[in-house]
Amino acid sequence: MDLTRRRLLVLLPAAAVAWKYVLAGTPEASPNYKLSEHWWSMLIDIPKCIGCGSCVRACAQENEVPEGYFRTWIERYHVADWKIERPEVESPDGGKEGFPPNETSTGKNFFVPKLCNHCADSPCTQVCPVGATFVTPDGVVLVDKNYCLGCRYCVQACPYGCRFINPKTKTAEKCTLCYHRITKGLTTACCEVCPTGARQLADLKNPKDPIHEFLRTHTVQVLKPHMATGAKVFYNGMDGSVR
Amino acid sequence: MAHKKTNVFKDIEHLIRLAVVIVIAVVAFVVLRTAVIPRSFGQYGHYRGAAIAEATAHPVAFAGHDVCEACHSDVADQKKLGKHVVVACEACHGALARHADDPASVIPAKLDTTIVCARCHEANSAKPKGFRQVVAADHSGGIACDTCHLPHKPKIEVAKTEAGGKK
């Protein structure tokens, strides 16, 4: 068959359409993983956090987070005596390399690790104009980077400041709760490396998960409960000064 | 009346033309829409269902301590004797899934204990009071921690006889 100009012009669009369907083919999902059987969350035990920055480093490495941006970070709070409404909060380089010694050891000092709260009624997914961010059936808030326009609505909508625009891809990025790991039966990178067990992945749909007993027997809070986001990152022993 | 009726149908050609244009526009819209919207859109909700599977495709960097302990069971046994039993291997040694995949050619780097130990154990008033903390400069004066302590079983008694350290 001669490839005349006419034939080429007919073939090219046909090939383009065919290639689009090839690319759209779904990659193989993890076997034996059922979306409907999980509802992921995380437990953060503040009295156990030593601010070592292992979670921040591990997250950056596992997820190739660009330098200067954070999917998880650690804040150090300093509350002077009664000034609960005016805590001094710092997070040098996200706490990636730990924290310098405090100038003052008076008052109350503690660390608060932060990450996406994987809200059940998340404000960020509601504002997306194109359906590029969503809550998966197993309760993880993800960004479809192939569909995101980079309009930044979600970055503004997140009350916890957990989103940023990746400077390379120019699309929204955030904690995926290591979705590629938890669907394979692993824990998240941050929970894996946390040396004191201050962070623990939890599956609220698994009746055998120790999270249920923990939530029942401890004083647990979520961040900004008044915003009714359905946050699923639970903080144990959290001081009232934490924003 | 009859005269009027023929008048009405006389101009029906215009309506047919308009209808044809509308039908073409609707068909074109539907065809374009199905071509442009990804096939998996709406599978689970107002998003591309295939994006979930794409998120699972990301490679793993941290193998997980179960994988480490499959080969290094001796280290795991040693850790069980000390407080570092709760610390996962890759918390100190770094992401080593590549080493687990190919142990022969990917060799983990030796750790500098003056840096690695200090990340957790350097004193800081924000750290929980029960957590072991030292001011490294006063405690060891810059000597590597593993001169005296065995990192996998840090309590000093055994290390004293094996490494001859003090303190």
C-alpha cells in the first residue's frame, strides 16, 4: 500500500484517536484490594512526637515532593503561660532536619505534625471546577494530575494549608496518604519511619483496627472541628492552642 | 381558511432547515462530548475513575521493616532486646526498597551516628519529658555515638565490654 498524502492525512487522526485510547487504559490496580472495604484515617499522638523530622524526610523521598514544599510538616508550638490564643508557631524547613534548641524552656513547648486531613466532606474537592480532585471510595483525597488545570481554587479552599502547586507540573499536589503503599498493604512512608509511633495509619472500616479502642478511651480532637470538614486525622493529647 | 392553511405550510421549508441545523448541532455536541470526556469519568463520582488506579502505580521507595527483617533477622533479634525495637529500619537507614529489590548492587550507605542519633536524641524542651535526650556536645563531645552505644541495642552494659567505651 502506497502511503500517499491523502492516506496519511486520513491515517494520522485515526492513529491519534487510537493512541489516546491506549494511553487511557487503566494501569493494573493492586490485586485483592477492594475500595469498598476501607476507610482510611490517621492517628497522631502528640505526646509521642519528638520533632525529629523523619516523617517529613520520608514523605519527600517517597513522593518526590519538590524542595521547599511539604505534603507533611511539623510545627513547634510555644505557649507562654496563659497565652493560649497567641501561640508562637515555627516550622523551619517544615521540620525536615529537626528543630534548633528552644531559646526559652519556659511555658509549654510541643510538636504538632500536620498533613492532609483527608476530610470526608472536604472543601477542596467541592470547589474543583473540573473534577480533578476527589474523595476516593476508601476515603482518601486525591488529585488527578492529568486532569488538574492548576487553577488554585483548592489551594485556597483547604482550611489546613495542605495543598500547593507543584512548580514543575503546575498542578495541585497534596498528601495522598501514600495511596500507592496503603493499597499494597504497606503503611504510609511517614508512619513507617516514625520512631516513636506518634503517627499511625488507621482503617476505620476494619473492626479489628486498634483505632476504635483508642478513639473510645482517649481525649481525641481533629483540627478546626468548627469547619465541619469531616477531618479524619485524629490528634491525641492536643493542646487548645493548636490551630 | 383554506387559503391561509396553504400559506402556513408554504414556509415550512424554513422550519425544516432550522430543525436540521439544531439536530446537527445536538449530534455534534453529543459526539464531541463523548470524545472529549475520559471513559472512566463518573465511574465512582464526578472524577476520572482511572485516576485511582494511576495513583496506586507510583513506585515504592520505603520497603517496610517486614521486608528488611526477612533477610536481616539477626538485627531484628538484636533490636528486640532494646528500646529501639519500635524503630523501623528505614527510620535511620533511609529508603531502601531498591536495595531490597537488588541487594547485590544497591549497597546502603554507612550511617554517621553523630548526625542520625542526634536527630532524635538531641535535647529540646519541646520533646516529651520521658524521651531520652542529651546535649551531644556535653554528653560525648562530638565522638560518634556508636563508639559506646550499639545503635540496634543502645543500652550501654553490653557495649561497654564489647567496644570498651565509658559512660
